[in-house]
Amino acid sequence: MTLLRCALLFTTLVGLGSTSAFAQVHYHPNGAPWSQRASDGPDAEVPGWYYNLGVTGIRVELVADAPKHLVVRHVFGDSPAAKQVRVGDVIVGAGGAPFATDHKNGYGMDVFGPDGPILEFAVALEACRTKSGKGRLSLQLLRDDEPLEVTLKLETKSGTYSATFPDQCKKSDQVLDTLLEHLVDAQQDDGSWGIPPQNLFAPLALLASGERKHRKAVEKNVRFHARTTREHDEDGLINWRYMAAAIVMSEYYLATREAWVLDELQEVYDFLVWSQYVDMDTQLNPKAKESHPGSYPKSAEEAYGGWGHNPGFEGYGPICMLTGQGALAFALMHRCGIEVDRHRHEAAYAFLERGSGRNGYVWYEDSAAGQDDWADMGRTGVSGVAHRLSPYESQAHARRAMIHAKVIGEHPESFPDTHGSPVLGMGFAALGAYTDPVSFRALMDANRWWFVLAECTDGTFYYQPNRDNAGYGGNSRLSASAVTAFILSIPKGNLALTAKSD
């Protein structure tokens, strides 16, 4: 396939045609995100949070006054780019063509997406890894203001993603196998993978593989969740941890029917009942009236049925990302045989509906940002899958699940750029879109570039720059590897979350 044909195909899939500017991240006066660093793992040697250019081993910065350039900030010593590309080089083209479009850089409806050198580099990188491309990627550089062309030699054995990826895709299967092995190796002795997003998507991906060899690692994580949860807990930002525990433990029980899990799951259910916001008289922290005078509820109906960072109401109070996970947890627990209070469950669904615009996009709290506005889709995705798995006989839940899926498919550009935790946003957006095959296809096609560029030379995946950095700063590959493995496992249908039918 020629570069031109590949570029046309890629552009068609992504649905891009504008010549506008910008990419996936804000610039800040303090140098963020470029000034942020990973404290451990293979990226600790990198001097900032830069874009990974796939398996080349190059990390680059986007520069405001040079919107068609990629400035090289790091080259890994054992990578294809080593000894050919240097820190300080400026990449001005790839695959024999100069970059043609200004990059984007922002967060919002008008500036989401990878237009510019980021997308054009991804196109060239995929083209060179086909049989016809022979693994040769030419780069046009400026070195000390002098033009220079170098050619990188990349392996072609793994090929490129198919038109139906991650389903019926040899490349996806190979990537997934590598990531699953990485997750097993990265698991801590206590069964944890670190923060809640990793303790959600890593075990789910391993369980979704359907392979018995990964079951031990999943059980080890489930026992970690069991040990670290109880009926009452007042640790900080705790509801994120309990939501992950509820979802993972439920899926594990549904897969294994191991009786010991039910008592542990009941404790988590009791905690979620205790932490759900339903009573302003007893659950409203008086300090919230001083710290967040515009946020605390003024009536019993406001914020009713939701979950926030911590039990009850404090700070910003209940939010849709956690409430969606709570509604999903109740749906899964119901399948496990836990007696779920239907009034509380429906109250969570009502909270999510209040936070949705008519287009199906779910905002931060229980009021819509705008009837046709949209941005990052993680909240929308988790609400969609929670509605899809509703145990109650009502077509309304199925309709809402489809509405949520369709708006994700209509606006897939924000996929890797999410408020709070991009990892949670990516995983739940993909899961929510999966309700509608057309929307899931649109999401994956529009973000093919991300899967191409996030892959590192060792087969792990990298946490690319974005609006927020929840999860970046430690090992910058574990979170991205976990969520990528989960997304690639979705078509297998081996979880209640991903089953095409009951």
C-alpha cells in the first residue's frame, strides 16, 4: 500500500478533513505537561511528558510557534531511532512527505483530535510496517537548521491493525498477548497493580482473555480487593477504590462461582449503600457550605442518588463518573445474587439522566452542560454500560444505553483526553460504545492513531499527554497498558460487561 493510499484510508477512517490547528494537550505557563516526569519505570529517564512516536523510540514536544514541527526531546538508546535521530532535531516530515497541517492543542469541541503532524506521523508509521513498506520509515529533519533525511528500519512481522480491529485482527491479538504477560509480571506481591484504574482494567483484561493461565493473577487481585474493603471505611478519595473492587469481584464471581467471594462482595455492597448520597440532613458535611458554597445541594432532590470522591457529601459532592460506576456495580452485584435495593439503584440511574443532555452526553454532575454539548466521553460510556446491564425490565434503560453509545460514535475525538483519569475515560468510552457496533467502529477508527503511536519498542503502551495526568508520574506505561489490554479484549465477549447477549 502506498503512503498516499494509506494516508487517504487513515484520513477517511478518522473522519478528518480540516486544515485547522492544534493536538491533545494544553500548554501551561509552568511548562506543563512537558515539564512533568515519570518517577519510575522505563520512562524515568525521559526529561518530560512528551508524545511517544510508536515503536521508533522517539519522544517529541509540540511547539506553539512551529505548528507543523515535532521537536525531539528524547531518543531511547536501544530503539530504531538511536544513533540516527538526536535530541534537538526537528521532525518536519515522515514517509517522504512534509507535514501539511498545523497541529491541534486544546480541550473542547473545536480542538479535540490529532490533526497535524501527530496524525500524519501515525499514517507514515503504519504504512512503513506493511509488507510493501518493508519496515523503512524515512524522516525529514532539521538539525542545526540544516535539512537532513534519515531512514529508520522497523520490524514488519507484527504488521498493522486490520479494518475491524480489535476484532479479527492478528496485530491486536499479538499486542494483547504481550500486554497480558506484561500485566502478570507487573503485579505486586499483594495482588495490586497500584491505583484504582489499574486495579480495574488489569484484572478485567486478564479475566477477559479466557485463558486459565491468567486466572491466578486475577484471583490474587480479587483477594487484594477483599482484604482492603469493609462495610465502613473513611479513607480519602475512597469511592474510586470501592467501585473498582465491586466491578472486579463481581466479574470474578460470575466467571468462577467461587462461594467465598459473595461474603466479600456483600461487604462492598454495604459500603456503597452507606456512601451513596441520599440524605441531606445526615450526609451533608457542614464544611461544604463554606468550602464549596456554590456546589452543595440546596434541596433534598439535588445530588440525590449519587456518589462522590468520599462517602456522603463533601467538596464537589456526587459526580457522574462515580455514580455511573455505582449503578454499574449494583447491576453486576444483582447478577451475582446480592439483594440490591432497587430504589437506590434507580436513584443512581436518575442522577445520570439528570446529568445527560438530549444528545446523550453525560456531564460532570447531575445537570447537563448543554443539550448538544460534548467533551470527554468516559462518563457517558460508564452510564451507557450501566443502563445496558440494568436488571429491571424496562426498555428505557436499553434506549438510554443506545443513546449514550451513539453520541460516543458521533464524537470520538476526545477518546484519549479525559478529565480526571484518561485511563478510566478511555476504558469506559470504549465499553459504552460497544453497545452499538457502528459507534464502536467509529471510535476505534478515529483513534487508530493513538494505538499506533502509544505502542513502545518493548510492546508496552504509553500514557500520551492529555488534559489531566491522573496516573502519570509513576510508571507511565502500566495504566496505558492495562486499559489498552482491556479495550483489545472487548470483542472476546468473555465478561458480563462485554457479552453481546445474556
